[in-house]
Amino acid sequence: MVHLHHTVIVEPVPRRWFEQAVLTLYDLVAETRADDGRLFLADGRRVPDVRLAEGGHLRAGAVYEVDDDAARTRVRVLEWDRRSAVRVAQTITDGAVTAEIEGVLRDVERPRTAGLRGSMRSTGTRWASLTRATGTSQLRLDDWWTAAAGTDPGTASAPLEALLDHRLGVATVRASPHRLPDGRWAISVSLTARGRRLLRPLTAVALRLAARSLHRSFTGALESAATRWNETVPDLVAQDMPRLRERALGALADPDTA
């Protein structure tokens, strides 16, 4: 078994801003309309590269296809209700590799939990079975904000947990924030990996040999993510909701119809 731990320092996201942003983006999408498969924003501009292929727009069962030369992407709406949840499933096929991801945000008006679950598989290759993996993650938002408001890392269970399940072993990631004196967040992230029962001795040796490389990759990935966060988030949370809406509209609209 390998256990890794690292802490990154990031700029905070105010809870009130986050909840308002979720509602703003939800309403922006809810205001779009579909005409002969094409999607249009509330101001009449077209949303490029996405078309409604099946079902009623933003209703359970609706299927959207995304134009992408590199992969075939389909998004299915499983639930779309401001008072309960938004839940969508995405299938991405790139040659012999297929990834399926389902995401859910519960209680859109005051988000409580967000979750992902997914799988990846490949076909047509000799070692296809070794590429198959499944994963789940859950973010308990009430617990996150409570932890982020405190100055002590504490010992409570992490509000963000993810599990990756592979034929060779299982990896668990946990993350928890706490507030620094200057208001920033210190997010402690841990990763634990272990092999399957029958393969555990071989996997244990491989993990031990690769421990130093794994630690460099783990810390490097977290520091890179923190750098991107700190370059983006301060400017984003400085936007009020009308400005955020305009930025989102500009990002979604076809530049040829602007």
C-alpha cells in the first residue's frame, strides 16, 4: 500500500457567490431554446457545435451531440429540476476507448452535494481488460463550507472523496480545506493505493518501487492545479452575477452570430 499526502494553498470561493453563480448558470441554460436541433441563447445567438438529437430540450431523456473531430460525444439529460437536482450522463468515444461519466448536483437552489461516477473501457486490443476502470466521487458542500470556515484541519471525514477501482487495485483520494489567517484555503489531499487481494504482493512491490515517482507526479499535479486555480478564480469571483452571465453568454455563443 502507498499513502501520499500534500497540501496546496488556493484562493477561496465565497459560499454566497458560489450559490448565486450556480443559479445564474442554471437559469442561463434554462433560457436556451431548441429549433430544428440547433440551440439558441436567450438573446438569439446560436450555441455552436451542439445539437439536440433526441427528446425535448432540457427534459429527461433529451440527448445532445457535440461536434468534435477527435471524439464522438453524446450528453443525455437524466434529470433537470431546479428544486431537486440536475443529473446528466456523457459518453465519449475516441477510437477503441469509451468513457462514460454521470454527474449530479443536488438542490440547485442551495447546492448540497455534487457527485461523479464513471467508467472507461477499450476494445480491440490484447490488453483491453487492463484499461477498464470505474470511479466515483462525492463532494458534500455543507461539510466543505464548514471545514473551509475553520482554522483547524481537524479529524473529521473529508468532504471530498473519490475512489478509482481497477483490476489491479483500488485508489482513494480525500480532500479537506481549512482557512489560513489571510483567508486563503489550505487544502489537504491524500491518496491511498492498494492492490487486489490475489495481486497484492506483486502490486505492493510495484508501488513501493514507484513510490518516489508517484509522489513527484502527485505533488506536481496538485501544484499545477493550484496554480491554474489561483490564476483564474480571483478574477472570476470578483464578477457580480450580471457580469458573470455576460461572460458565460459570450463563451457559449457562436462568434459568427455575435
